[in-house]
Amino acid sequence: MMKTPYVELKNVSFTYESNPVLNNVSLSVEEGDFLALIGPNGSGKSTLLKIILGLLKAKGEIKLFGEPISDFQHHEWIGYVSQKSNAFNSGFPATVKEVVQSGLTKKAGLFKPMPKDAKQKVMEALKAVGMEKFINRRIGELSGGQQQRVFIARALISEPKLLVLDEPTVGVDIKHVQSFYDMLSELNKKHHLTIILVTHDIEAPFNQISHVAFLNQRILFYGSIDEYNLLPKEQIYQWYGHSVRAV
Amino acid sequence: MIEAILHYEFLQNAFLSGIIIGFIAPLLGVFIVVRRMSLIADALSHVTLAGITGGLLLNQHIAALAFFNPIYFGIAASILGSVLIERLRVLYKHFSELAIPIIMSCGIGLSAVFISLANGFTTDVMGYLFGTVSAVSRQDLWIIVAIAVIVLLFLTIFYKELFVLSFDEEYAKASGLPATMIHFLFMIIVALTIAASMRIVGILLVSSLITLPVAGAMRLSKGFKETLVYSVVFGEMAVIIGLILAFYLDLAPGGTIVVTSIAILIIVILCKKAVQKGAQQ
């Protein structure tokens, strides 16, 4: 029996102030996938992510877990980690515990208090990202990489089926980028978490992902990592533009 | 002084309303400050003034409304102002801060027109501008109590959603939270709190009671709940010390409350610096 895709896009188009941003994008993300959505800056990657998250409305057919996006109510199934630089004011007076616990808000429901085992869940989520020692620290005191781990813990605490990350390594110290990707790989393989990773980073963890979608207003390539690796490097080089050298 | 409070109803009203406002204004102020909306309190307080002066004018000219408390007009204007600010923020989405000066000038302009049309309620207006805690009636006190109950209920019910919305609005929307509805309710609650606070500190000083205790709290606290607690403590200290000083020194209570708030803030900043210096050494 065929499994229902977690995300299914058919002929999705989006225009911003009469400028086309996405043109007939079709894409499918299955359970267990680790999809890297790549493309140069301004290619529409973040816009596509926002459409999947319901933050922007677009033309075309969008289904989440088999349901049309307009009917979809189980937002706790999707964990979202935004670009660190846009996410929050670093002076915000909140502890790591408070930030991670806030990930349970939707799951707990309106007019209802946080679940009684919230503290335990916070600890488990922080352990999954190796940040349990920082539970009582103020979020703004942490480095960029540590903050991103905390935001992943906030996304994980509601036990999502799909983790969506928008350029998560922007603002993260380069020496911590690899360990960050290793952690994502572990979440995908050991915890069976389906992941969509948006990045313009050509050095993204191509040995750890399962699928690649190359976007530049439209999908230029979509396939498994093995198929992607067979592409002529000049082709990727051309898609990215001359300023980036394919590795 | 305690004897005087026990004897005189106006002093009881003043202290009770002061303590209530000293609690709810900084509590709501934490959410206002962390959402970078501090100036909205100023804009709404000026719109409230327009409502009150309009109300006073109607009191003068329409016999049926002669005994209608102008605070109700202030509350209505404040709520209308909060809705208009939101509309303007959407209209000027790339320059959303424009909403504040537009609404603020509208409030000041209308107030000036109403005052000039009335020719005779200068004393009342001065009271609303700088606060007349001694003129707080039992009816005013009950209005403040009702508003405080609404504010506390709102903050208790929507605390977790407000935290998410304040910390990361995009995440809140992506999580499927009804962010627009909660923000709209929040703005109405802000409008109500401003209308309730103005009797104590006056319209020109109301934003100080909302923001100054929070500014001090943010220097000391590590977490959000700690910020809420410190803000309320500093707010209550400012109101109680300010009212006592005003009683003994025969000063304007609104002014003494705000000056006490500033003094607390300066002490907190200096203490924090001294502690940091000590830690470095």
C-alpha cells in the first residue's frame, strides 16, 4: 500500500507584488526522507517553506499529511526552526527551559495549561540536542549554534513527525556546523524524523541526506542523493551561478 | 497616615486603585516591552485623552450625559485607537511605526479641539493629564477593579500563547496559533489598562508605569517569569512609595510615582553595574 506523503505540492505558484517567485513547483516529501531544498539566494526556498507552513498563501495544490492545507489542524506534527537571525531578539528575558517549553503551546491547546510532565519533556528534548546543561541559562547568552540547538529542542518537544529548518546554520560558528548536521542526521536515522532542510550552503551535509530538490523559481532537479551526485558538476555550477564553486 | 487612610474614603480609593494599577500595568508592560510596542502605550494614552475630553464636552452640552463618567468615553476611544493602530500597521506594512505618530497626533489634535470647544473644564483636564489619585471615586475604583480582573483573566488564560507570540511571532503563526486574534485581544487589554491607569498617574505619565518597572526588571532577571515578578515588585514599590511621598510632601501623586519609578530604575542600573564590576575584579 502506498504511504501518504507528508508534504505534497502540485503546480504551486507564488507571486509577490507582481513578481513571480515560484512557478509550478511540484514536490513530494515521504515519511523518513531527509530532503535538502537547495538553490541560490532569492530562488524562492524560504517562500516555499513558508507556503508549506501556511504562513503564505499560494496558487496550486498543497497537502500536508494527505489533507489540503486549508483543512490541516495538526500543526504540532510539524516542528519549525526558522533562520536564527530572524527568530528572536537576543535580549529577550527568557531561559532555555521557558523557550523549549513554549514548543508545547499548540499541543496543549487553547485555554489549557501546560501538561504536568512539561519539565520532563523539556529535559528529554534538550538531551536529544545535547543542551541539557544549559536549561537554566538565558537564551541570549548562548552562542548561535547553541541557540539553534535549543530551537530544535523547542520543535522536538511536541514530538513532530516532520522537522522543517530554514537556513539553520546562518549565524552559526563554522566549527559547529558539521556537528549540527550530524545531530540532524541522527534525528533522521535514529529517531525516524522526516526532515526538510532549506539551505543555500553548497557544503550542506550531502552524505547524510536522502533527497535533493534544487529550486530556482521552479524545480530544476528533484531526486535521490545518488541521482543528484550523478549530475555533472558544471550543471550544478551553472544553476548556482558563477560565484559558487560546486564541491 | 494609616489612620487617615482608615478615616477617609478618598485615601482608601487612592491607595487601593494605586496598588491595583501598580500590579497590572507592569505585568502587561512586560509583554508590551518585549514585543517592542512601548510607544503604543503613549499613542493610546493620547487617544484616551481625546475620548475623555470628548466625554467632558458631552457632559457639558447634553443633559442626559451630564453624569456619565468620561472614563467610559476614554475606554471606548482607547479601544478604537488600538484597532486603528492595527489597521494602519497593515496598511503601511513596510513602515508600520507610522501608525503610532498618526494615532498620537490624532489623539492630541482632537483633545485640543474638544478642550477649546468646551472653555471650562481645564481643572478636570489637568487631572487627567497628570493624575488625580485623590479624586478617584468609589465608582472609578470599581471600574479599575473590573478592568484588573479582565486583564488578569486574559493573561492567565493566554499566558503560554502570549509568550510564544512575544518571543517569536513567525514561529507562533507557523505553529498554528491564532496569533492575529490573540494580538487583537492583547491590544484591547492594553487599551483598557491605559484607560484604568490614567486616574492614578495621568495620561502623560501612564506609559512610564507600564515601561519603567519592566526596564528595571529586565536588568536583573534571567527568565520571563522572573521579569514578571520583578516588574510587579518595582511597580508596587513605585506606587506605594510615590503615594506616601505625595501625601507627606503635598506633591502631585502621578509625578511622585513616576519619579520614584525612575529612582528605582537608576538604583537597579547602578547596583547591577557594581555587581558586574565586582564579578570582573
